[in-house]
Amino acid sequence: MADFAIDPSYLDYQYGTAEKLRIRQEAHQLYSERPNDFFDWVLDRLDLRPGLLVADIGCGPGSYHSFLTARGCRVIALDASLGMAAEAHAQAIAQGLAVTMLQAHAEHLPLCTASCDRVLAAHMLYHVPDQGAALREMRLVLKPGGVVLLATNAADTGEVFVQAHAAAAGALGYTPTPRMTSSFHLGHLDLVQAVFPDATIHLYRDAFCFPTVASALRYYASAMIDGIEDAPADGSHRPALLANVAAQLQVIFDRDGVLRVPKDAGCFVARVE
């Protein structure tokens, strides 16, 4: 079965630029049921102080960097994607942020042993083929007394979209793949505790409240639409899937007057000895 969450060609398509990621971030900003404070909520659990060195692993376009530097931290940021590394680097220069950017894979961090005060890995471990190796690398680079935080989704996040996508795929003769986050979510405490034994789970409950079907479809089309076996490289699967999912979501919207999609998330937090 295909796993597009770790497929190199799909990740190049998804993260060559931040365009599709920013569509999803915009949805969180505009349509979240609770105040859009997830980044601050995460960083409050990292026990940050001015002067600390934070390794942001799988940093994407640098979404956390202005928040980290505003708290007086120095940042060394790493991402496997050249496109994401370039965007984070450009942002740091434009905003004058204290960020050093490296292109690197999480399983092979080019950092010295016990060199970092904090490690942040936000919504990225489901893109890592060898998660155990990545976790061991994070443990290796942390100083004694350092804190690691691994942000991810709840196991059932976005279930409305998952069910609509599966139904549409089946109706059109496609086989849906597991959701992108299925390999690493808040149900994987055992995996984390194998490397960080005192890791605990912190839950952040929230939901999308999309005001129109079009706003929900824009989110769905930014990634989930591609979760089918042997997806055509030319994207020819997308129009029919989009139309089918739109029809399903319209039924919900007509009934409820809004499209509410639970999107619980959270993090694992651990302090090393």
C-alpha cells in the first residue's frame, strides 16, 4: 500500500514551496473554533527562557521562528526539503531573526551531542520513514535537563474529511490510502516513551467551523485529495474527487448551516536526565 506521507516525489510536490501548507495554515487561522493560539500553546510547554538554543526539526517555512525569537531564544532550524529550508532562511533574513538554517533529515541530525537546550518537532514525524532513529537523534542532541516537544494530531482529526474522501474514492474506483498522520499521532505514546520514558501527552481540543463548502474544499484539495493508491501523476483524479466530496459536504452544510470538523491536536513533552 502506498504511503504518500513519506513518498519522496509527493513530498517534493507538497513541500517544494509553502503554497499548499499555507492554505492549511490559513484555514486554521480563519476557521478555528477556539482562538488560533496553537503555536503559543505549544511553546508554553517547552519551558523557554531567553538565551536557550532551540533545534526546530522539520521546521517547514519557519512558522514557529518569530514566536521562538520573540521569547529570546536562538534557533537552529532543520528541514529535509530544500524548498522549506529556503523559505525559512529567507524569512529569517527578511525579519532579522536569530535563526541558523540547515537542510538535513531528522534521522541524521548534523548537530553535536548535548548541544541543544530544547528540541521542537512539530507535525513532521509522520513524514519520517525511520521515526525511532529520528527520536534517538533528538535525544542525542539534547543537553541534560533539556526538553523535547513533539506536536502532532489526534488519531481521529479531520474524520469528516476522511470519511468523505474514502466514500468518494470508492465511488470512483480508487483505493484510499491511510490518512497522512496515521503513522504518528497522539496514540503513539509507546513509540515516544521507548526513547523518552517520561513523555506525557498534552491535548489541544479544537474544530474547524467552515462557513462555506468552498472554504472546506480548499483545505481538502491542498493535500488529502491525493490520498489514493496509484494516484495519476497528472492530477486527473482531482476534479472528480473534488466534485464528489463537495456534494457530500454540501449535505452536511445544508443540514447544519456550518461545516464543523473536529481537529484535536497536541504534543508529547519530555525532559531528559
